[in-house]
Amino acid sequence: MSDDPRTIPDALPDTEKLEGTGRTSGHDVASSRSLDERSEGTAGTSLVGEAIDPLTAPPPKPLRPRIKHRPAFMTHDDYITTCDGGTGRPGLYYHGLKRARGDSEATEYDQWLCSPIHVQALTSDERAENFGLMLRFRNPYGQWREWAMPMHLLKGNGEELRGELLAMGVRIDPGAHKLLHIWLSRREPRRRLIAAARVGWHSTPQGRAFVMPRQTLGADDVIFQSGHAVHDEFISRGDIPGWRSEVAALCSGNPLLVLAVSSALTGPLLSLTNRAGVGLHFVGDSSTGKSTLLQVAGSVWGGAGFIRTWRATGNGLEGIAAGLNDTCLILDEIGEASPHEVGNIIYALGNGTGKTRAARSGSARLAARWRVPLLSSGERSLVAHMAEGGKRSKAGQGVRLLDIPVSRQHGVFDTLHHLPDGRAFSDHLKGAVSRHHGLLGPEFIKHLLADEKSLAYLPDRLNDFSRMEGFGARDSLEGRAATSLALIGMAGEAATDYGLTGWEPGEALNAAMAAYANWKDFRGEGQTETRQILQAVESFITRHGDARFAGINNEPSVTGVSVVRERAGWWRDTLEGRVYLFTADGLHEALQGFDFKRGLTALDEAGWIVERDRDKRSKKIRVSGGLYNLYCIRPTQGVSDGHCRSV
């Protein structure tokens, strides 16, 4: 036969029957198993301890593979004796035949393609789309890894695929990459797995599962599949008892630390309670410990790399949020975000839906989706940061990212335990989370899965929490904020009930109630949007009252032409004060983008519309021989601090 890869038969029985079993082919399985027992660990995780380093360990006595048919692909996990009597290193081989011109008999040859690799399963999502292959391979340190490889990486010459394999430690012969491509393209393993393209909850035939890049909690018929195999966000270190004694114990007595940890645990509860997301923004002066709050929260799911910065584009943050679905998104220092973009970013992160983009064919691609709590920090509130860029914060943005002031007795801390001051306490906590991290979140999910019967009652339990006296609300916006913080308190209490925190019962709930009270004080009284409308109109009058309004009875003119440019209306004085007679265009401009009817309602309820025709909010007034529909507005005092008549 020819060694041309195009002539390789589709049926390779010696190899196919072994794929997906984890067995070696063509030699003594027992010798390979002894290596696996010493070097193989949990699939997809880094290994420590007794792993054999094939770069330094002497090769064992090679065995001659039993090859029934040539040409054939075979993976050998140990050294082999090649057909020419030499020693071949472990790996995937192409055992071929070569016929020289004029020779009647073909000669055998063994070509090494890459380091040991197996195809264990065929993967696809719940819709039988996004197919892939579950690969199991050994890196240069003798450690076994797993990766669910999307099949779309086989397109073209497979260069992107080889780049991913090389990054994970697979050695590939540069001159044999076409044969490796052919081998992968022809694998048809019997085992089937559900491929999850995102982190978080998934429903499978076996039941509910929580999928993470390096592990799946719950059902074992689903696995994470991604075009990129490196996922450092969810690394773990230490153990739960260590985290509880060195981190959680110091959080006790510090409501903001308890709140931060509880917030990080909220992600798995969002879909279970039909919530889109929650967001907290810790506001305070520099060097008060805000970053420590975020690091402690980040230790729930991963190490230092789990915390990001606001210095990113909206598209970039959408991708990060989708990759952290059902866990937690932590962004440090909002001052690094663009004031022009941050408002839209908060809407997107809070709503859990990315932009709809066009595919190459012109059809719409599926938008990214996520449910994730957002933790943020900064020296300024969201309103102040957006104002720096000339943007106005909207009520919807403020309720999706709640400003929580962090001025406490010792920076962000109340109780220092055995430490002398806030700096020492902060440094001690940072050291503790560097030793123990990435454990609490997965352990929390394991308890949720074990408590499956209670999951159906979580929405009712959240309603009970949000109706507690400490979460009383005066309007719908406050009600939404109260529910978000009640959910955070419920997550912390659940972790305490599971024995994961060591906190006293009620401590997480009290921390959430305290945060709600602080948010309301920081926000001010009254409905936020109504207050912003009144402030916008008052600010417009302050800036343009003399330049764009004229007295209705004594309008100045120069050679018969009015000196008022870009008129917004007129004014007239009354015993109660000056009344501004806005034209419709002028009032539209003063409302700065608010819905016109919504603006009129706010002005009317505040008592600022002082004259009107019957069943209208405007009044027909004759000015300089013309008849106009004008809005008669007289601002009252106290708008800036929220004390309007209607509220």
C-alpha cells in the first residue's frame, strides 16, 4: 500500500476499539497502568506529587506493538520498539507502508506524530449542535489532561487547534501535522457527552449540573467545551477548613466583608430565583480597604486572577461576564472606565444580554447571555463618575449597581480581631486568601445540589426575606434594590446553614440590611428619576435663564430684532416667584433625554406646573401678537437634596 494519507482506510479496527476507554493499544496494558496510577489525577487539573517526568526519567524497556493491519494510527502511552528495531518514544503513531519504485514488496515504517493523546468521547450541545471531541493527553511532565475540543477548530489546516494543543503541552511533529489532522477528523468514539459552551447551570438527562472549566458538579454526562483551553479564573488552593478559619473567621464582625462574600455566593442563586443580576459598588476614599473587600470576595471562586479591572471595552466585559456565568464578576476601580461608556456597560451587565452581531453570512449570531452578580469599587459613585464625562446617570443604572459607602471605624473594617490596625488586618486577609481560594463556591454548589428538594422553594424564600422590616421600600426602585440585597443576605445565610462560614445565624442577613439602609441614605429621598428630572430642569434654568428667556411684557430688542438667541421661552414675575414659560422645544431640551410625558408627570407631581388650560399641562398665552402653547413652570427650593413636594 502507499503511505499517502489520502489512501488510509476509514476502518481502523485496532485503534477504534480502544478510543474512549483510556486503554493503550498494541502493547502490555499493565505497564501503562502503573504509569497512570502514579501520574494521572482528576481530569483537566494540574497534578502534583508522584508524577513521572518523562524528560528526565530513563525509558522503560520498550515493547513491540502488535499491529494487525497497516496503515494504521495507534496511540502508545509507553516506549515501543519500532519496526526498524529502534526505540520509539510514547505518543500517537502512524504505522505505514512504503513501496519504492520497482520493488514488489512494501517496507514498514513507524512515524511519530505527537505525544500520547486519546479521543474519549463525542460531544455536542443540547440541540445536537456545536460538536466536539473529548481529548485526553499527557503533557511533558507526565500529567494527564482533558479538553473538549470544538470540531470547528479542524477547519482549514487546523493551525489554531495545534496552537491550543501546543499551549497545553502536547508535542507535535511539525512535519506530520497533516496526519494528526486526518486522525482527529476520522475519530468516531462511542461515548457521548453533552458539551456546555458556558459556565454555570445546565439541565441534562441525569439531572441538574453545574459546569466549570475544570470540573462538573452534579451530573457526569456534561462537560465544558471551549475553543481555548486555558482557564485560570477558577484555580483553587488550600482547603475549606483553612478558608473558614483564616478568612471567614476574620469576616465575622465586619459587615462589609460578610456582604462581599455573600455577594460572591449569589451567582448560583440567580437563575434558581429568576433574577437577572445584582450589583454592588463599594464607594470610599483611597487606601481604605476596598480592594481587600474584592479580594476576599474573589477567593470564593478563584485566586488573584479572578479580579478584573474596569479598564476594558464594553465588548470585552461582555465576553468576561459570559465566561463567568452563574459565578461572580469583580471589577476594581471604576475610575478606569470611560464615563461615556460605563452607563451602557452597567445596563448590559445587569440585563445579562450582549449585543446582537451579524455573522459572515449576514444572519444574526446568537447574543451572549449570562447571569452574574457584579462587585465593583471606586473612589467616586456612579453618578459622579458619569458626570465627569458630561453624562447623566439614569435610575435604571443606579438600581443595577448600588452605591454602598464603605466608611467604617477602621477603613472598611469594624472589628480587627487580634490585629493592631486596619493596614495589618488588610495585609493578613490578603495573605490568607492567597493560601485558600477557589473552594467555597464549588462547595456551596455541592450543598445546593444535595439539597435539590429545597431549590424549588428558593423564590418563595426570597420573597419572605425581601418582606422583612429591614428591607422596607417606598417605591419600585427601592423595592428592586431591597430584593437584590435580600438575595445576597439569603446566599450568606445558606452558606452558614451548610457549615461553610462559621458565622452566627443572621449575620449575613444583618449585613445586607445594613447595606440597604446605607444605600438609601447615600441615594437620598424620593424617586431617583423624578429627582433627576427636576434637577435637569432647574439646572437648565440656572444656565440659560437670562440668555434664552425674555420678559413676556418688556422683551428687549435691537433695531426690531430680538437679542434672545435659540429661545427656550419667556418669563414673568408673580407674587410667588418667577414663572418660566417654556416652549415645547425648550422643555424637551431641558429634560435632557427623559421621556417628555414622564417629565411632565414629574413636574406636575412636584407642583412646578402652576398654570394650565383645562385637561392640559400647557396654557395658550399670547406673546407679541402670537398665540403659543407654553408650559408654565415655577421651580421650588430643595430639589438638589431630593425634598420635593411630591415626595
